[in-house]
Amino acid sequence: MTEQVIKRVLDVDVDGLKGIVKYTIKEMYDLIDDEGFATIEFRLIDEFTMTFNEISEEEKQQGHSMKEEIYKVYGISS
């Protein structure tokens, strides 16, 4: 079996009651068997949680949104 990377994706879960955001970065890839059939699989790259206040502070320091920063750091294309 061989793997062929398709792209990296960002999932964002917001819990407004607790004031937190959970970021999950996954890599999407094709798992190709010996006969040439492919199955799309996902591999966890990173996962972290931040509070609304932490996000606000980071965005002030960096001068752009958390989404832009995560895309840059993890090589995610839009």
C-alpha cells in the first residue's frame, strides 16, 4: 500500500458557553492498495484549545487572525 497526500485541513470547534475554541489540524491522504483502489484517510497532525482571551491576545501580538497564523505554521492552503 502507498500513501499520497492530498492536503492539510483545519477543523474549528467553538464552545461559546465555556469561551474556548478547539483547533484540529489533520492531513488528508489517499491510501492506495496494490490493485490501484484508493481510500481517503485522515491523520491527526496537531490539536489544541485556546480561550477567547488567549486568541485575542495572540491576534493583537501577531497583527493577523489565528486562522492565518495556523495556515502559515502548518502549511495549509486555502
